[in-house]
Amino acid sequence: MKRYLALFAITLVVALALAALARRPRTPALAPAAAPVPQVTLALAIEHGAMAPSRAAVPKDHRIRLEVLNRDAVTVTLSLAGYEDRLAPRALARGARWDTTFIADRPGEDFAWLLDGKPAGQLTVTGSHLVEGHR
């Protein structure tokens, strides 16, 4: 009988120890550091109601450092169709400069630079819309 009592006591101690270990707060596993986003500078100018250069291409999933200079004689409003949620339309006075950044994560050739709502140039984001490794 004493052996069963000793076995019961040992089983109870082990069970309590395992329960305490199971309830112990866990330290979260450290997530691997995200790879830095490559950056590309895109320098544009507004001249004679158009963008110069009229066509530009940037790689997909890059941070675009946008530098726009208004060389026109009038104030214009510039926007990028398809990226309005990232680049709000911006009024640029004569001689004004706009420096900003955004992530070009939407591939395609359909992105028009709009000056006062009219197409004035084209931005192409090169690369696939497919996630690498997926079919």
C-alpha cells in the first residue's frame, strides 16, 4: 500500500510540474528581419503641359523616391492614376518641387500622370503580379 501511495505522490508532483510548465508564459519567437525594400529615384519635370520624360519605368516592389519639378509657367495639379491611395493629387506652383516616396507594388503600363486631370505622361511598373514561388 505504501508503494501505491508513493507512486501516487510522485505522479501528482509530476502532473503539477507539467501543468505549471504548460501555463508558463511563452516568449514569442523572433520573426526574421524583413529584407530592406530597394529604392529607385524617379526624377520628372513638368514642361509645356507634359511630363518629361513622357514615359518612365520602375521595378515592382521598389520604394520610389519621386522628385517632380514644375518648370511650367502656371500652377498645375499632378496625380498618378492607379496610385491615388498612395499619392494624393498635389498642386505645384511655378518652380515648385515635390519630393515624396511610395511603394510601386502594382505592375502594369496603365498608370498615367495626370496634369489638371489630363494625361501628360506614363509610368510603367515592371515585374510580374505573381508571387514568386506560386503557380
